Amino acid sequence: MRLRSLLFWAHLICGVAAGIVILIMSVTGVLLAYQRQITAWADTRGYHIEPGSRRLSADAIVSRVADSRPDLTPTAVIVRSEPTAPASLTIGAGRQLFVNPYTGVVLGEGNGQGVRAFFRVVVEWHRYVAASGASRPLGRAVTGASNLAFLFIVLSGLVLWFPRSWKWSTVRNISWFKGGLAGRARDFNWHNTIGFWSAFPLAIIIAGGVVISYPWATGLVYRAFGEAPPAPPAAAARQERGEAGARAQRPRIEGVPLDIMIATAAAHMPDWKTISVALPSGDAPRVVLTLDSGDGGQPHKRATLTLQNETGGVERWEPFASQSPGRRARTWLRFAHTGEFYGLAGQTAAGLFTAGAVVLVWTGLAMALRRLVSWRRRSTAALQKAA
């Protein structure tokens, strides 16, 4: 069997085996294209903030929320540079309590509960094929393996696309849409045309998914730059849960006012749009502030500033450019997966190419089904002739 034939059958088998899961991930990926923007809009719609003469200090906001909602223990406070935008406090995983920054009045947890519930379901399908509970690891394994299969399908499809003859008429037939086609001819034309124009972007998007799915893939990225991979995410998550629990159990000690820390952070990034302060507690010696000058999904426009709790002195300033090459590459892959690295234009492009993947899977499965039906007909005819 020639190499091209071997590659074709491997391409076909992977497509048939993982096609349904890839189709699910592609459809849900399109639905998630603007998840962050839609959720933010839904959360804050109906909250009209009339700019006042002076904002409350971050400490005053935290204090007023503590007085009005003593049942809550915030772990972070987020201030925004937009005059009509609310401040917010993090009160749990994925929960934000919005506050009027001029009056300290608690506005609520947002008006987007229905939108959040919808996206939660879509994410469950996208990451775990709707598996839950004890079945979730299996669902994650299925989507991870399907991601790997999809990456092979895209790369092998690009090789199979190369025509045997480089005549213009031949190249045009497999690189641009033709009208008046139906059935297999239409599916073949759409499959080749969309596959050719979307191969490289889809390979990047899928590679980002592989890095998200597998720690060994993250390790490969770091090792490609001669760096040791970081600790497994599970260990970091346990540490974060422990720190969050400590913050919830111990009240904050008196230190430098939060507004002075925010002013120090703003001096490091004058064009900031949001500053999030992880509220120190107990005997915590330092405070970590996260600054963002982008739209919330662009890691190269984020930075962290670590200050001493008691004195406000700068311990560490970490913009994206200060990270190691391996870490920057891994972060780029993660946010190239959703297109967020390049802002709204990147998200739109990622959504369009993912929509193209839906058509690729559909036409690929349709051609595979036609091939199976044709083979069965030929086999039946051969048996009848032999009889």
C-alpha cells in the first residue's frame, strides 16, 4: 500500500471514529465564541451607574458590603476604570457581587443567571460530552483523544489535499467553491475548499485544546524551550483552595489602605481597565494585584503586582513579557484556542474557522457513508454474480 493510500485510510478511520465527538466540540465551540462578552453584558444589564463626584475607596466598598451582607466573605475586590461600570467582589467560584462604586450600594450577583446556566451546559458538552460526576474523567478522556485525532485529521488532510497535477483547473476545483454541485461532488468540493483555507488556523486551535487536555502536551511546550514543566495543576489547585480557605477563616489585619496599593498598581500600568486585589487576611505578608489593560481575555495585556501588606513596598512586578518563553508559548496556545489572544477579531476568526470545522466533519462523514453504501452495493452485486 502506498504512503498516500495509507494516510488516506488513517484519515478516514480517525474521522469516522471521532467524528461525532469532534462535531459536538465544534458546534459547542461556535456557541462559546463570545461567552465572556455575552456573560458580562448579561450580568450588568439593568445596573445603571450614575457617575458621582468621587468614588469610594476599595476599603470602604469592602466594609459597606460586609455591613449589608455579613453572610458573605469576599476574597477579592475588582475596580474598573470605566466611570459607569460597577465595582465587584469575588464571593465564590464564578460568583461576583456587583456594587455601586460611588455609593457602596449592593446591586446583586448579576442578571445573567440564565445565560450562565446556558453556557455551563454548553461547556459541559464541549469539555466532557455532557458527562458528570464519576463519569467526567471518562468524558474528558474522550474529548482529549478526539482532539488528538482531529489534529491528525487536519494535518493529514492538508497533505492529502496536494493535487497530483498542479494545473490551474485542478487546483481551482479543490481550493474554491463551485456552484451547481450536489451530493458527493458538492461534499467533496466543500470538504477540500474549507479544509485548505482553514487547515493552519484549525491546527493552532486544536493544538491549544490538546495542551489544555494533556499535562504531557504542556510539558512538551516547556521542553521545546529548554525549560522544566511547572507543577501539575492539581497541586496548584490544592494550594489555591488552602489559601482561599485561610482567607475565609481569618479577618484581614490592618495594613496599607487598598486604595494606596491600587494607586501603586495603576502607576505600573497607566492604561489599566480593571484591577483585582486578592484581599489579604490573617498574617498574610503580601497582597497580589492583577491588572488588565485589555478586554479580559488577552494575557499579554495582563500583569501581576505583589506588594508588602504592612508597608506597601513592591516585591514583584510580573508583566507578560517577563515570563519565560515556554510559559508565554503555553499561554499563547491556551488563548489562541479561543482566539481571545487577539481580542474580538481573534474570537470572531476562531468562531468562523470552528464553524468551518462543523462543515468539514459533516461532509467527511457524508462521504464516508456514501463510500460504505457503495462498497456494500458492489459486494452484494459480486455475491449475486458469483451465485
